[in-house]
Amino acid sequence: MLQRMLLLLLPAVAFGQLTPNSVTVSANRNANLTPDQVILGVDLTGPTSTTRDDAVAALDGTGITAANYSSVRTSQTYSGSQPQTVIVWSFSLTVDFSAMKDTLAQLSAAQARLATKNNGLSMAYSVNGTQVSARLAQQTQCVLADLISDARAQAQKLASAAGMSLGSILALSSTASPTGSTAVPVCTLTAKFGLGAF
């Protein structure tokens, strides 16, 4: 078993030249970022004849445009014993924490305005979550020393399992790439360490 592990860890002889004994490992860390944006959900409910453009117009002054559209569905409401089908247009609005108070005030004002018009339109809004802005994610730097420490720990375990000592770093490469909708970067380092006998 030990011999098989050694064969996996040691590079093969290529074109008659020996390469140094080595092990290559990758270390990953998510950047530890505090969210700086809030995601708001806004639903506009109205008669089934209400179009998306009607919904956007009814939400004038809230910062919502057609680009904020996320979904549409029908729903049943009851007035007395008679069910009524309505359409619900859903929008998603992302704002910085610093703008949250003003945005909520605008949404509240639009909600009150719709209630006084008595035209069959109503609005509801909620906080659906938080996220890290792309701006903040792009400013984040990977901490190379931490990634090297993680890579060294992994390589040490492999070297010990193979009955060898871990040597110096022979090669390094690193990347930072955003993942998912939050754009939080994942820092990745690939390190090649030399191996020696105990």
C-alpha cells in the first residue's frame, strides 16, 4: 500500500530526465466578507389584466424597473365567499445597507399610495436576505501566507503517510474567483513541495 502511495506522489521519469520527488496540493479559502447589501422582495398584486408594465408604473418612485422583474404567478383571494383570481408580479431590488432606510421609506410610501387609489392594486415587500456586493468582492485580496500554511499542512500529511520528509516549495500558483450569486471570491493556491527521505 505504501509503495502505491509513493507511486502516486512521485512524478514519473519523462524523456530520460529525472524530476525531483515532489507532491502537489491545492488549498482553498472563501474570503471572509461581511455582507454590505440587502435584497428586497416586492410583490404587486392586481387584476389578471395587469401587465408587467402596469406593475412597474404602479411602483414608480421606488427604484424598481422592468430589470428588477423576477417572476409572475396567479393566486386566489377571497372577498366574502367568492374566490377571485389575481396576478402577482414579483420584483427583486438590491440596495446598499446605507440606502436601506430611504428605500424602505419609498416602498412604504408607494404601498400607502396604492391603498388610497382603490384600483385593485396592492403591494407588499419584505427583506429576502443579504449579500456581498461585487464592488466589495473585487476589492478583497487573498492572504497568501494563510493559503501556503494550509497547503503545507496538507502536503505534510501526504509526505508523512509516504514515510518521507517535506521539503521546500518548488512552485506556486494562485487564483481568486467569484462563486455563486454573492460573488464572494474563493482563493485557491496550488503548491508543489519537494520530498526527501527521513
